[in-house]
Amino acid sequence: MLRAAGIGRGDEVVVPAFGRADVARAVVAVTGPRTAAIVAVHRFGRSAPLWQLRGHGERHGLLVLEERDAVGEPVDVAERRRAADHLDQRLRGVGTPEKDRDHTYTQYVVRVPGNGRPDRDAFARALRARGVACSVPVKTPLHRTAEHWRDVRLPETERAADDTLALPLVPVAERRGLHRLVSACNALGGLLQPA
């Protein structure tokens, strides 16, 4: 993507730290002293603020590229939105995704409040024990993956990596599965003692 856009060795590229590792690897391969581009990464079915990024890019002569989450199979976006709305209204004790009319919910990512990773991981283990599949969407922020970025401090990114959890987006038509998901989450209350 970067080479095809004319970005080469010595050009600096800005990319979100709470993103996919393959984007960062591509950026690292061409990073240098001069910023030439911004990579807007759309996450979990929610679009990056392209109009702001493009405006910034135009003001500073930067190329703005887009990277979307890979989606394995075609999805019924309307059905995903109905399921997400159902969860938004019923889940307690977790932070639900921010409302966005363009959100396609390729993943339904909640925030489990608490003291960081032990709470989120304990919550995930308890959900799995109740038969609910869930996963950690970003295990390690990108600025923690390379030696030369170790001194970078991004507290909000680190907090998001520590407390986000992707829940299965069960279709509304499968009421039993949706009810089991809501019941399991609400029974835990979102707050567990650190492991």
C-alpha cells in the first residue's frame, strides 16, 4: 500500500498505535525523518475521521491512506446494527461502543472497567466458562512492539489495550444466544477483583 502510493525509504508515516501489526510493520520499513503520509485505520467496523485527517493532510501536504479491518465473509450490516443496539440497551457494567450511524460492527468491542488487564482477562475467562466466546482485539499497542518505541508513553492507548474485549455479535434472530451473552455479562457486573 505505501510503496504503491509513492512512499519510500526516508519518508515518515503516522499510524495509530491501537492498530494492526501489519500496518505498523509496513510503516517501520519506510520510516524516516520526514513525515509524508498518514494511515487512517478503520477499526471494528467504525470509520476513522477521514474528513479531519484529509483536512490535516491537505494543510500539511501529507498523503492520507486508508486501512480497513479485514472481514472474512459478507455481512448483513443492518442485522449487526440491530444486534449491537440490543446489546447497547441491555448490557450493564461494561462500556459499550460509542454510537455512530456509520458503524458496521465487524466487532462489538466493550471496555471492562477496573485496574487493567487482570480485570479484563478475568472477565473474559468468566465469560468463556459460561459458554460465551470473546477475544482481546488488540493485545499489545504498536508502540510497545519495537525496541526504538519503548520510551513512548501513550496512556489512553495502553488503557484501551488493557480493558477492551470483543464480544460475539449474535444475530437478533438467535434470541437464546443473545440472551445468554447479556445474562453472562450482566451477572459479572463488569467489575472483578484483579487475578
